[in-house]
Amino acid sequence: MLLSPVAYVAVSVAVGLSFGVLLQKARFCFVSAFRDFVAFKDTRVLKGLLVGIAVMTVFWSLQATFGYFRGFWTPAWGLGSLFGGFVFGLGMTLAGGCASGTLYRAGQGYLQFWLVLLFMFVGYVLFAFAFPVAETYYFQTLNPFQGRTLYLSSPLPPAVTGALAVAVGTLAYAFVKGHSQLPDDPSGGTGVASDARAQAALGGSRGVSAVALGLRGIADGMVAYARGLREDDRPLADRLRDSWDARTAGVAMALVASLWFFVHGHWAITGSEARWAGYLLSAVGYDVASVDYWGSVLFRDGNISLTIDMVMIASLIVGSFVAAYASGDFRIRKPKLNRVPNYAVGGLLMGVGSRLAAGCNIANLFSGVALLSVHSFVAGAGIILGVYVMTHYMYREVGCAL
């Protein structure tokens, strides 16, 4: 389907506004998803993230099967993907917000996240000028493997591959969830598992029991979630004004991202922000087209102009503002002075790290995983590792749950 330029802009604005509203209403931030799980075993946002990825994988794989998409996102991968993700994970934990969380909180009135965004832009600019060196000594050296997606590596149709990926992911989550609820003693305190053969048999049965227990917990959670929606007797205005369940937002964002996948491609944030950095420099008279990273990579043929993904990102901030203002959540919040170095250093690490990882938490952990991109699995692992390390460092005095 070919849309007119005006229609493309209208869709990008609608998508951005929708993302902004959903992120703000559910307080949906990837830092919260992983940091709160590591530090407190709080899975509120993590559940929304996992549900969103699962739904998006199903929809995107169906779109790929029938050709209703703009192509796969498959950057080259290797140790550079892992390292770049690790740097970004450190940065977003230190800053207190991921790429999407920074934008929606900026729209909600948090001045510290405008500061984070400023230093992310500094990181984009520094990377742009260092790109020729990074391309030779970082990307070509540390990312020697050609980008690929499991959809194209599998002989099965993408829809089948996607369904299998969701099934495997669900079983893995069920195992982890169920295993944490099993008793620690494999023998149940009877001493039966004394020889290797008995221990192996009990180990196998514990694995099956963990998956069964986890699946039962997932099913019970879904029933409780549906019951909660059905039995919620608050007036619609109150339900819209109050915070939303992260699972609701995760599913809704997956559906909006599926529209974006059809119109533009995978959902990403920091690449568009890096374009904004170049565009703003160009607006004040700098010859941005002469810088290879902007003139040849981010903008085609040196045409430094607004793109629909840049419009979408700006609309996301507006959507967050509208949602916060309508709910009475908007107000100007000043940063604590003793945390300003965290915002500055964290934002700088996020800007540079997102370029080294060829994407942020949205591009890699949300979009890239749904696209079954090998690079995104590696970069996503680096992001999670970075969050884990920085969380343990920041909470070293009080300890972490994991």
C-alpha cells in the first residue's frame, strides 16, 4: 500500500501520540522492568514487556508471511553487539530511564530527563565524528558475522517460526517461574535421591514439574487479569485517568508497533534521535552532510531533512504530555542536584552505547527480539547484563533480590 506524504505524516503522528500515551499511563520503562526485578523481584513492568514481545512476535511474523511489512532489521553481530548493549544498559540504569522512558518522562515534566536527553544527543554527536574510526576498528573487528533473522534461516513460514518462538519463550518463562516455587530438596527431605540415576530422574521430573507449575501460574494470572478487567466497576473517566496495567499497555504497544511495522519498519528510538541531533546541527548552519555517519548512514544521499520516524519520536513526547496533563500528573519536576552527574554520565553512555549496539532497548529488546534478529539477542543480553551490574552497584549498600 502506497500512502501519500501527508498520510505518512499523519500515521507517524498518530503512532507517536499512541506510544506516548501508553508509555505514560502504564509507567512503562525498561529500566523499571529489569532493575525492579533484579533489586526487588518486582515483575509488574517485566510482565508487560514479555506480553508485548509475544504479541508483537505473532503479529509481525504474520505480516512477514503475507508480505505486509517493510523488511527485516538485521545488523551485523558479534562481541560489539554485546559490548554496545552492555554500555547502554549501564547508562540507562544510571540515568534512571531507558530510551522510551526518558521521552515519556520528559513529556511528563521531569527536567532531569531533558538533561538525560541532552547528554544522549552529546553522545550521538561524539559518535558521529568518531564513526570512521569506529567502523574500522570496532564494527568490522568485533561484529564480523553477517546479520540474520531466524525467520529467514528457518525453512518454515515466518508465522510458524514466530509461533514456535513464542511457545519456546513461554515454556522458558514457565520453567523459571515454576522452578522458583519448587522445594529446594529434590528428594523432598526423604533422602531418596542418593545415587546419580535417582538424582537424574528426579531432576527431570522437577523440570517437568517446574514447567507445569509455571504454566498453571501463567494461566491463573491471565484469568485473574481478565476477571479484574471485567469486574472493574469504576467510571470510564476514572479508569482512563488512573494508571494502566503494564500488560494492557504492552499488548496495545505491540498492536501500534504492528501498524508502524507496516508503514515504516521496526520500532526504534535512538536512531531517530541521532537523526534529530544531525538535523538540529544542520539548522544552525553546520555542514552535517559532510559527516559520514549523518550524510551516508542516517540520511540518504546527504539529504538532511525531517523523516517520518523523527516526527513519530517528537509526537511521542507530545502524547506523554497530553496523557499526563489529562490525568493531572503533569508538573515541572526539578532534578536533585546530587544526582545530576548520574543523569549526565548515564545519558552520555546511552547515546554512545545505543550507537555501538546499533539500537536501544526498543530496537533490540522489543522490536529486535520480535524480529528474531541474532544481533538483537546478543545486544539484548548485553543490555540486561549492564542493568544487572549497575543495579548491584547502585544498591550495593542495601542488597538486591537477585
